[in-house]
Amino acid sequence: MVTDAARDGRSDGIVVRGLARDERDRWYGTLLRAFGGVPEPAEARELYDALTEVDRSLGAWDGEACVGTAGAFGFRLTVPGGAAVPAAGVTMVSVAATHRRRGLLTSLMRRQLDDVRSWGRPLAVLTASEPDIYGRFGYAVATHRVDVEVDTARVRLSVPPGTDEVRLRYAAPADVLDVCEAVYARKVPGRPGMLVRLPGWERLPLLDPEASRAGASPLQCVVAERDGEVVGYARFRVKPESDEGGPRGTVILEDTEALDAAAHAALWRFLFDIDLTCTLTARGRPVDEPWQYLVSDPRRCRPRLRDALYVRLVDVGAALEARTYQAPVDVVLEVEDAFCPWNGGRWRLMGDAKGATCERTEDAADLALSVRELGAAYLGGVTLDALAAAGRVRELRPGALAEASVAFASTVAPWLPHGF
């Protein structure tokens, strides 16, 4: 049996190893300093202390000093077809500024991906504070998000039939948490990239430290109901402002879900119409969210596209078998993966809307690509055609690219509902 010390000792004396519980505070101090040194509000620190999985956390130690950190949450991520696939949510990654350019991040990523593989999780996912870091470890952008700033004084909504049948009521966010979470849970299978809310994570949307409000109100909530059933909700804040012309407040949307078109429209109409406001801001929304097709003037919504979830296939065969494909596909993939060489080689993927198999093969390859391209295309939001146009995928059998690109795509844009 190989011990941690034998596996993780480095020639420069730094050791990368699993975190002990009594080292948590020192480990967290290193992480906090790397991200600027500003303490989190106590409410947020308490929640993340509770959610942190110490047995999935790594520290890099130079003697008694912690000089690097990495952690992982045990998530279940939805994929095309609706399955919730076990995934490692990579988080809390840092290297002390005193220990740059010494290969420490590579050591942390090496150990972490080995661990993820040993846990039997075919995927690793993360959100990147610095996007150019993680490509060399096999991660690629798989989902995008839209941030908007809507001029609600000038933009109108054209709502669908049935909107007026939806009734809205204010409620304290904590009082309706269960019914809101039930709505969220019903939405999860229908959109790739969403996270099944495991115990404890339902508290995340209710985080409301005063220090983080920037002059806005405490968190507010409305629920949408039809025939006594909750069919949607919106959590938001209001930031009162005014100038010589009168009130110019801002509505800050934090979180919303709806089960049908009428409930969705009713919630967004409410947000547009809140008294004494003329702006609605929302961050991290799906790129295909329906409100965009109800507005009278999309330019006055000022949409901005940003990267969101980065995906890394840790076990190519298991990952490709875990999702379905919107069209029949039978393709041999020549996969390059220098960082996780167990993924390298040829894989035959056969699948359709009912399921898939992906196994090693000696057959001639139809497409050649790296594990990064597979990660980008995995949730269906980035097409293989687009990656081929960028020179990232090579077609070796005529017609294979079109076949695979259609099969991998999702009719619903993948979306990460919240960070971690």
C-alpha cells in the first residue's frame, strides 16, 4: 500500500496531503489570504464550514506552514437526458504568493484528480476566478451565463395567455423554503448543468449578511401560485435610490424558478413593476431564459455573456455513457489527455436518446480531440462543429463531425444555478 507521504512528498520538502480536521483553520487562513484577506461575513463562514468536506480537502505544507489549498464538494450534476451524475465540485483552490512558480498548483491538481478517480466520480467541475489557469489540467468552459441590466421604465413585457391566472404573494424566504426547493427540484432534470441540492445546500440561497447588501434591502421573496399550488418563486432585493427627477430604485434579482410559461411571465412582470424602481439587474441567468423573448427592446436589457461552469472528464468512458444523445451516434473518438493518461486512446461511443455505451476500441478513429473539447461539448451547450471550426477537433471520417455534433447538442442550454 502506498502511503500519503510516499505518494505526495516533493523533492523541495513541500508535502501535499489530505487535510486533518484540526488543521482546518490554518488551511482556511491560507485560502482567505490568497483571495485578498477580507474575512467573509460570519453567516457565510458558518455555512461553508458546515458544507466543507474535510475528507475531500487537500493542503500543501512547507513544514508547519500551509502554503496551498484545494477542496471538492460531492455533487450530482444533471446531464443531457436528465441523469444526475456524481461529480467533484472543485473549490477553494489557492497557492500562497510566497510559493508561486514551484509547480505547487500542478501537484494539487494531480493529487486531486487521482482522488476524484478513486472516488468513482466521472466528472470534475469548477468555476474559475482566473479562467486561464485550468485549461492545462483538462478543464473547459461548458456553460455560459447572461448578466442583464434592464431599463424597466422603457422595456415592456408581452405576457402569454394564463399569466393573469397566476397569483403572487409575499412570504418570508425562510418560511417558504420547502416549497421553493420543491419547485427547484422539479426543474433540475430538465436542464443540463444544474446541481441536485444536497442536504445543507438549500441554505445557500437564503444567505443574507447585511455587509453584502451594498445598500439594498434584506432578501425578499414572492411565490407564484395557481389553484393553491406553488408554481414558481423569485428571491430579490430592492435598492432605493433617487435623483432630481424622482425615485430611481433598482430591483436585484437573486434567484427565480417557474414551472410553466405563465408563472415565469407573472414573476418577471412583477419584478418589472415594483414601485419606485426603474432598473432590474440579474446575474448568472440561463442564456435561453424565456423572459428574453417577452421584452419589447432587448438592447435596453444590456445582456452580457460570461463563462460559468468548467467541466473535466475524469473517466471518459463512464462520463460519455452517463448522458444520452439527441440523435443516434456511432463514432470512434481519438482522445488526447496528457494530464490523466488513463483517458487517452480510442473510444467507441454508441448512443441515442435512450442511452449509450462507450468502450475502448482498436477501430480507426472518426474524430480526434483532447479531453478539453469533450468537456466543453459534454453538457450540450458548445457544439463540436464550433470547436472544429476553431481547429480543436479534427474530422477523420467524412460525415462523422456532423453526426456527433448533432448528437452531443442539447435543446436546452446548460446552466449552473449557483456557484460553489
